[in-house]
Amino acid sequence: KEIEVREENSKECVRELILKTALEQFTKLGIKEVKMDDIASTLSISKRTIYEQFNDKEQLLLESLKLHNKIIHNEGKQIVRNASHTLEIILKLYDKYIDIISGINKKFFADLKKYPEICKSKRHSEEQNDKRFLAWIEEGRKQGWFREDANLEIFSYILRQNLETIFTAKMDSEENVLSKFPPQELGRTLIIFYLRGISTPKGQEIIESYLKENNKININK
């Protein structure tokens, strides 16, 4: 039994390593550009080892995205634990989201459209994230960070649509005026326009401080 447990743990470690490597290559190079041979070569394993764990490239992609969501969810929980108030949570979660976008090759989003079932799963995850984000906004209003007269459901919808614009800007040709701006700059502008717009004076002070500090970090980079 002990040998069986060790073997099972070993298989699980190999599986996770394959998923992490696949995710890194998919997001860095685009899905189409990555072959199973490339992943096997990077890990110095046989292609057969990969196929023992995953039926095909589509299943590998789906499972790697699930792992990615799990990692992001855990990072989000860490942000929540370390934050001193709700508005800080919202700003840092938003910052994390923009950070993720900026690290992904535009080819990845274009290639993803060729996998309708995975896109469906992705949309479901995004809807769940939207609900969680809206819940934090609602909590922030109770704590006095956001205006009482702001329709937060409309705000959440508008923000989602504009975040999709950031994705589009990365996918489109150079003719798209937004394509020349980095995602961090687009994200910063959305904060100024929308999040600051629904904030109370108390909330605006926190956002101004965040924007100044965030700008220093970007300059130093």
C-alpha cells in the first residue's frame, strides 16, 4: 500500500508539473504554437507520459486553465487575509487581474475561440468572479467607501465590458487606438473613470493614494 501511495503521489506531481508547463507555454506563445512535443521536451519526458494523463491537447488546455483559476483563487484569498479594509481588497484584486492580462500573449485569446466548450467554461468562471467582485463592492458601500446612490449592478456590468475592451485591444491590429497602450495604463484609466466615480470622498482619498503609489511602482519598473 505504501508503494502504491508513493506511486500515486509521483503521478500527481508529474501531472501538476505538466499542467504548469503547458499553461506557461500556452499563455506565453499562444495555444496553436505549442505542441505536445514541446511540452514533453521542456520537461524532459516522453510524449507518452503526457498522454497517459491527458487524452488530447484540448483536455490539457482545459485542465491547465482550471489549475490557473485555482492558483488565482488562492492568491485572492491571500489578498483578502492581508488587506486592512474592503477598498484595499478591491483595488488589489483589480490590480492582480490587470497583471494577469498583461502577461498573456494576444495569440492565446484568439486561439481560445477555437475551443467553444472551454470558452463556455471560462465565461462561467468569469460570471462567478463578477458576482464575488460585486459582493465586495456592496460590502464597500456598507462601509462607506462607495456612494449610496450608485447603481452597483450597472457599474459592475460597465466595468466588465470595459475590461473586455482591454482584451480586445491586445487582440486587435495596430489600427485599434487602444492597442498602443499597455494593459496597466488602460486599467489605471478605468479606475479613474469608474471606481473613483462611484466612491465617496473617503473612498476617493484611498484611490488617489493607490494611484500615486501604483504610478511610482510602474515608473520604477
